[in-house]
Amino acid sequence: MTCRSALSFALVALTLAGAIPALAQETPTRVERGGKWFMDNGCYGCHMVGKVGSPIGPDLSHVGTKYPLDYLERWLRDPLVQRPNAHMPKLELSEAQVRAVAAYLSALR
């Protein structure tokens, strides 16, 4: 490798290294994706989170202090398995959505 090509390689590597943190900041976290899914799909129509939502179902403002992440994931997969008399319907969620929404709920403290 010549000195000139080594310098070019180093400049490209430094440029890419500087771009990686910027790309990471643009990628939403699992908690952010779960919060967006929660809002975009109208979960607030039955649940309160802070001052947003409707008090038809339980207030979820601090649900992360009450239940561990694995319980919230199981609940989101099928509420009736967790509590047969639950009024929450079974949601059609992908596994990625289950993990994201559970992460969001778990972060509510």
C-alpha cells in the first residue's frame, strides 16, 4: 500500500467512523418504537399514560414498576392466558411489536 492510498484509506475510515454514531442516533430505540406503536394504534383509547388517553382500561403510567418485562410480553401476546377474565382483546402483534411495546411499558415508571 502506498503512502497516498494509506492516507486515503485512513480518511475514508475516519469519515465512516464519524457517520456511525449519527446513524445510531437516527435509529429509534425499542422503547421509542414501542411508544410510537402504542400511540399510532390507539392504545390510548382505553389506557392513560400520564395525561394522555382514556380511563376505560387500567392507567399504565407506572406499569413498569408493577410488572417485569417478561410478564408484559406474555400479556401482550395473549391477555386471556394471563388473566381469563381480562377485558383486553388479543392483539395481532408481531414478535418485534410485542418486544417493543413491552419495552415501552416497562419503561413507564
